[in-house]
Amino acid sequence: ARIGMAAVFVATGDVHRAEQLLDEATPALQHAGPWFVTRAMLVRSILALRRGKPDDAIAMVRDCLTRIRELHDKFALVYALVPLAAAAALKGDDTWTARILGARDAVTDRTGATVVDKWLHALGEQAEREVRARLGPDRWGRAYAAGRATSIDSLINDVDTVLRSRARA
């Protein structure tokens, strides 16, 4: 319940209250299992985006992706790829953003899993609009198509590459 309430506070812009709720929920989540921990981490990744910290969001999503892979949770994967794409867009990595969105859409097409949270859906749409405009139709199409053929392991490797380059900087 606290995770859900935290997500509502993120959507309404009260990041302080959202953080408090996540901090309250975290001790119990450690014993509840990876599915619950993943939900809290996804909300934290969105908080990082709200604070303008894309690298922190990427690190959170990376941890989520490993848990999602273990759980085979396609619904959570579709959700996790939105803040990852938004973080990549915020960093100016347009080609990677297009690949992430292509991967998200491929999972949706295969499984029917979609993002129903309006605020999160809008975040993904905004990233897509901005990146499409910057890349143009040809470069967008190539990167997006490459993403549609990617795996979760490839996504994790991409994240690791970004995080390693951040550590060197």
C-alpha cells in the first residue's frame, strides 16, 4: 500500500512524501520478496528522474532489470523501460532511447503488457516525441527496430556500459 501511495505522491509532485513512504516500506519489502522490492525501486527511479538525476534512475532500473529477469515479469519490464528511456533521453542518448522504446514495444506486442499509469505513460510519450524529433525518421527507425530485437540481457549490458562510463567520469 505504501508503494502505491508513494507512486501517487510522485505523480502529484510531492517527492518528499513519496520518499518517506518508500523509506517506511523498505524494511518490510526486504522480506516480502523481489516482486515488491522491484515496485519500490521503480518508483525510486522515477523520483530520481524528477530530481534530474538520470544516472541514479538508470542504476535503479538496472537493479530492477535483474530482478525482473529472475521473475520473468513482462509487465514490470514494460514499466521499467519507461524510466530507463526517459533517463537515456535526459542524458541525450537518443539512439539508446529509441532502442529502449523499441524493446518496450516489442514486449507489449508479444505479451499485451502495457503501461496503464497515465503519468508514466506520458513520460514515455514525451521521451519518444523528443527523441523522434532529434533523430529524424530514418535514424529513429533503425534504432527502434534494433531495440525491438533486443533481449533483457542486452539491455542490462547496455546499462552496465553506461554506468561504467559514469564511474570513469
